Amino acid sequence: MQCKTIGLDLAKNTFQVCGVGEHSTPIFNRKLKRNQLVQFFAQQPPTTVVMEACYSAHYWGRELAKLGHHTKLIPAQHVTPFVRGNKNDHNDALAIVEASQRPHVRFVPVKTEYQQEILSLHRVRERLQRNRTSLVNQTRGILSEFGVIAPVGVKNLRAKLAHVIGDTSCSQGLRNIVANAYIELLDTEQRIEDIEQRLKAFLDEHPCRDIIMSLPGVGLINASAFLASIDKGQAFHSPREFAVWLGLTPQLYASGDTHRMGGITKRGDRYLRTLLVHGARAALSRARNKADALSVWGNQLVHRRGYNKAVVAFAHRLARLMWILLQRNECYQPQPALEACQG
């Protein structure tokens, strides 16, 4: 009997494959070692292979697509409700198949190697920034214990470190510590700059660069991260669906006649959501003296709901605009506030 769908539970060394037939009847559910997986799928006729969108899923999605299979990635939170019995690989693989056959399930597109490389650069850059912050704080603390106070800012600290290194009134031991910190700081900043240059090269080659960069609050880091993650947003059917995926929509509790709206759900990609909120904060801070519709709306929201809530709402608005502009293939054009009110 030919399999209609195969569920693949991913792991490092031992994988679980579950094949079902026309009426979702299990045909097999077995374990495979890593070196057996490709050979197994090469022997299967082309079919639909479903995996959770987790560790190494995009790699295996590309590899199985090369063998002629149609690969689908399903968010892990959609699989959990379908696990019956105890938590084990056998039940997990079967749950993946069952979840994939439910209506209204949105699958995750398989990313290319280049997209994964760009997102990996973002992760490395984020780690380097944390390391730089930790180094700067530690160095400031060490200097303060010797009575040396540096002004706020990495640039000012860098100048202070160079001054201490050449100051003969400081002990040789302190100067050695500062010299090592100075070298480490310069090396970390150089690595961050190199990564940003590679992100800029990726962005310059992307056909949607001008569209996404035209939005307020979207710069090099935001644009490269979003384009590497969603490309043109073709995986989403509406701007609301995109905002839901980012976790920027409010939580809803409804039972009978009771309807309550809470804070944002914070689902989806935390890194992308953080970038968009920071971008919205920068755009909103510059919108105080602007008269376009988006700025006026943001300023009014600050007065009604407070600055922090307005920032999140502004990020939500930017996410919707981003999807709409990518679908229309148009750049953002600020709309006068009067025309917005009339429309």
C-alpha cells in the first residue's frame, strides 16, 4: 500500500517515520538511524512528508525535496494537542501526520541555505552584542574601582581605555588589564561591522529592498532579518495573519457574554518581534513634529494609552503595512492626515 503522507519526527541521531494511507490508516511507524534516512526516502515514491518546524527541519526539507518529495513544515504548537498517550517518538510522529491534515493549518515555508545563512549572521551578531555589553560593563566596573570614570557610551569608553593605556600614572597591572579589554572590544566591534557589511550586501541584492526600507523605523538590521525570514510574505494570506504570527495581536478571552482583551500573545519569532518593536520606538520618537497620518495616529495613541503601549501598537501597524506593501510591490508613501481622515 502506497503512503499518502509520511510524518517525520526529527532528532540528532534517531528519527521516527510514520506513514499513513488514503484514509489516514497507519502503514508503518518505525525508527531510523541518521545514515538510513536518505536511503529510506529515496526508496519511497514521491509523497508528502510533514515535519515539525524545529531543529534541522529546513535542512531535511531541502534534502527530501531533492528526492522528489513534497515537504511541509508545521509549527510545533499545532502538533502538541494531537499527541495521544505517553510522550514518545512513536506517538509524536503519528501526531505530526494528524495535525497536518487539519483544516486552517498554516505551514512554514522551507528556507533556502542563503536565507538560513543570513539569519545565522543575525544570531551571531546578537551574541557579539551581548558580549560587547558584558565587556563594557565589566571594564567600567574595574576602572571605577581605581577611580577612573568613563562618560556614558561605547565611543567614550573606547577613548578612555586608550587614555589609560598611555597614562604612566596608572599601575602596569591595570594598564595590562585595560589593554586586553581594549583589544577585545575592538575585535568584537570589527566582527560586528563585518557581519553588518554582509547583511548590507544581502539587502542590496534583494528586489524588495526599497519597499521594506521605505517604512519608518525599518533599517538595515530589521529589513535583512524580515526579508530573510518571510521573503515577500507569500506564506501569509492577510496582514492580520502576519501580525498574529509575530505575536503582536492582543490575547482574547471570551466565554459567553464575557470578552476581555489582554496583552500581546508574544507568539512566533521573538527576535523579529523585538526588532520591530525597537524600530517602532525609534519611529515614534521622531513622529512628534510630523503631520502625516501614521505619525498623527501614533502621537494621539501616546496621549490616550501611554508611550509603551503606543510603541507596541505602532509595531503592529508597521507589520501590517510591511505585508501590504510587499504584496502590492509598492514603496511606503506618507499620507497626509486630512486625507486619511476623509478616507
